[in-house]
Amino acid sequence: MAMRTSPESPMPVGRVSRLIGEWIDRLGAVWVEGQITQLSRRPGAGVVFLTLRDPAQDISLTVTCFRAVFDKVADVVTEGARVVVLGKPEWYAPRGQLSLRAAEIRAVGVGELLARLERLKRELAAEGLFAPERKRRLPFLPGRIGLVTGRASAAERDVLENARLRWPAVRFAVRNVAVQGVHAVPQVIDAVRELDADPSVEVIVIARGGGSVEDLLPFSDEALVRAVAACATPVVSAIGHEPDSPLLDLVADLRASTPTDAAKRVVPEVGEEVARVEQLRERARWCARALVEREERGLRATVDRPVLAEPHRLVEEHEERLVMAVDRGRRVLGHLLDRADAELSHTAARVVALSPAATLRRGYAVLRRPDGSVLRSAAEAGAGEELRARLADGEVGVVVTEPSGGGAVAEGAPAGTRVPDAPGREEESPVGGGS
């Protein structure tokens, strides 16, 4: 129940502590899991003191138990072991300290640990922390490598020595931490976060040598797995040996079977790279030579062509064809002109042959009345009728003196003139100058 207090009537600290103790005394026994960080067994003492710590958080709890209770598990429980304790919370009022009076202690077995790890593995996998698409590629030649490992450990030596043998200029940022025990998880998390915040570090390697399942438990801790998943820098897990597989291997961007393998996977071997560069150079030279040779062959084939061997030959051939075409055009044009000239001459000759003037030049004449009508028949002419005779070089006047059915005689007409005796018909008959 809430206590009635005020600035004028405050509650003493001792009473508050006693009230807390009374409330805790009403609690029943609970099962608590944790890791033993301190173990105190004084010879002859009937009480054993333990410090139980939560591996995932920085919280500790003092546990007391009778020696008879602890002796049942004394052979399997040591500092660093994970245990499950059945105890009743107690409050020591004079000091204001909470403790746990243990009635039973059980060591967490390997089988139970593996079952718990399997459940945690499924939960994290369901969240997508182990998905392959989250994996990032390591840089080809990192400028600086972050290394999280135990101080002066074989894992640290393997990584540093093998990396420098492969690439002597490699640089490391080493963070020595506890790799087992109650302080391993927070120290590893702090080191990983520190290296991840360093922009010069391009890849982080977490390395530890082999050990038992209990020794490798910190690298399956949920807090550490989530811290690695949140890193922006690629992380390489090199924990234990090939058969060992903590959860850190699943969340890391690359799993190395051993610390030595991590050094080989992170740093390229200088000799191999030099050989690869030389191979690429030789391939580039071969490609360049092949390209030049191919172009030279094409150039030689082009130069050997007749058009380039005798460059004037093409012009001469075109000149010959042009001259032949011009000559052919002239011949064709000449033939056409000759034919047209012949046709024109024939037409002109026909026109001249059919011309009345040509007929008049042969000695014929055309008789017309004064009104211009042409006399076409001798019967049309009357005696004494005056007519006009059209000759080749002019006209003369004539007078009809003797009309007859055989043709009238026109007086004054030149000799050889024939008076037409029918319309539309001219007969060749001389015209006399008599009556």
C-alpha cells in the first residue's frame, strides 16, 4: 500500500528498508539462471557465497546457500559456469541489500545449452539476421583491419603473422578483450562498436582459438549477434576450429574456419597478385600484338590491291570508258542527224515536186478571171472574155478569141500554155497568140 508521507512528515530510511524487506518476504521461491562470477567457500564455514551475473546485462545478484546444497554440484560448478538456482529473495535491511537464498542449484548441461541456442538461432533467422542478401563483400585490399581477440593469444598471432606474410604492408587495429567468461560479451561488443565507428577500418575480424561449447558461448550471445548485425563495416568470424559453429558465424559477412583461414581470406597474397598482374599484362600484350598484326594484314591486303598498286589505272579505265561513251554518243548523234537530214531532204524534194510554182516553171499557166476565180474548163471561157494568166515569172492579160469544146484559145498567151478545160484539172497545152 502507498504510504502517506510529506515534506513535514518524511519516512526514515530504515523504515523504508524494512517495508521493502516485508514486501520481498511475501515473494515465493523463483528459478533464476545466470553465470557464476565469484565463488567463496571458506573452510569450516557452513554457508557458501556465490555471485550470479546475467551474461547479457551488467547485473549481478548475491546468492547464499548452505554447504550441503552446494556440495551436491561442487564437482561440476566452478566460476564461469552457467547454473539454474531455485531460491527465495531476501532483503538485508541494515545494508539495504538484496540476495537470494538458494535451496537447489543445477548446472546447465551441454544438451540444454544447445537446445537453447537452437531456439535462439530460429528466432534470429526468422528476423532475417542470417539472410544471404545481408552479406557484404570484403574489400580486395583493406587499408586497415580491425582485430578483436584475446591478449597474446594464439589466434592473434596466427592472424597477424599470416596476414603480414601474405601482404607485408597490411595494417591492423587490435583490440584485446576477454574471449570467455562473464566479461567476454560486453568487451567484445564494445570493441566491435569502436572499430565500426572508425572510418579507417575497412573490415573487422573477431578471432578466438578452439574450446568447449561452454567456452564459446559468448560468441552465441544474442546481444553480440545483434551488435554484429548492426555493423556498417564487414565482419569476419574466426571462432574455434572447423567443427565449431557459434551464432556469430551465421550473422557475420564471412565465416573463416580458423584464425589462419581468416588472414588468408581477408588479405591477398602478394606473390599470387604479382603473378596475376603479370598474367594480365601478358594477356594485354598478346591482345595488342594480335590486334596490330590483324590490322597490318588488312593494311597489306589493301595496299596490294590493283587500285592502290597502280592508282592511275582506275582513272585511265574511267577515261577510256568516258572516251568510248563520248564517241558512241557522237556517232549516234551523227546518225540521227544524217537520218533527219535525209528525211528533211526527201520531204523538201517532195514539197518542191508538188509545188504549183514548179509546175509553172515547166511551162504551165493558170487562168483566172478578174474576180480571182480560176478557170477550170474550156467550156467556162466565153469569147472575148478577158482573163489573167499566171506564169512562173509573173502574170499577163489574155483575151479568149475562140471558145470551143476542145479548149479555148487565149490571145496573147505565151506559147506552150494550156488553158485548163475542166475545173480542178490542168492540162499541158501551149497557149497561142492568135485569135
